[in-house]
Amino acid sequence: MVASADSRAKRGRFLWRLWAIVRLRCPRCLQGKVFKGSFAMNDPCPVCGVIFQREEGYFLGAMYVSYLLASVFFLSLYFVGRWLWPDLNPYLGIFFVTLLYLPLVPAVFRYSRVVWMHFERGACPDDVSATIYEKVKQRAIEREGKQARP
């Protein structure tokens, strides 16, 4: 069975988007960096200008992604530990898994936000769905840009 050109193109777009998520890039242009520091975000995108935080409370959905990522990590490591050391006290196992997870908190924070943005922008890709908050923020950014130029 030969794959159609359309299915190859869809697979290519999916892989390109997945690569952008891994590299923590913008959901619209797939090039601009989302984060400028460990926790500080660029807003808007330095390449295409899309506003990442579309409204107040926008990243509430990222908490669900964070919960999913943390749960997968905790459960898989816990059950692997129970399989390797069946006589280990369960509370001690949870303690060790928590210690292993703590250094990953910044990465989970960053990836949960980027995954959420890609998911949400995939559902509402157009700027037609822009909220008042996003439009006002865009105008303020444009005004700041005009004032910065002599």
C-alpha cells in the first residue's frame, strides 16, 4: 500500500511541529523561542509576533499538561522501582521518586506551557479567535515599538 502525498505531508507537518515542541518554539512560526530565561517567557514571539498569553488565566490548561507529565514520570519510575526492588518500603520509593523529580520541575514547567500552546493553537489557529485581552496587548506592544524608534 502506497501512502498518498497528502498523508506524507501531514506526517511531515506533525514531525516538524513535534520537533518545534522539543525545541520549545513558537506554535505559529515554529521558529521563535518561547522562553528567554529559565522561567521568563518572550511575549510576543521574537520572530512572528504572535502573543503567547492570549488571555488572563490562559496557562491554566498547562497545569493539566504538567500534571500529566508528572504523573507519567512518577508512576513509571515508581513501578520500575517496585519491579527492581520488590521489598522496598512504598513510602521510601515515593520519597526517592520525588527526589528524582525535583530537578525536572523547570523542564516540566516549560514543556507543559509549550505543549499547551501548540495544542490550543492547533484547535484555534487563526487570529479571529483573539480575545480583547490579546488585541489590547498587541496594540500596547505596537505602541512601545513605535516609541522605541526615533
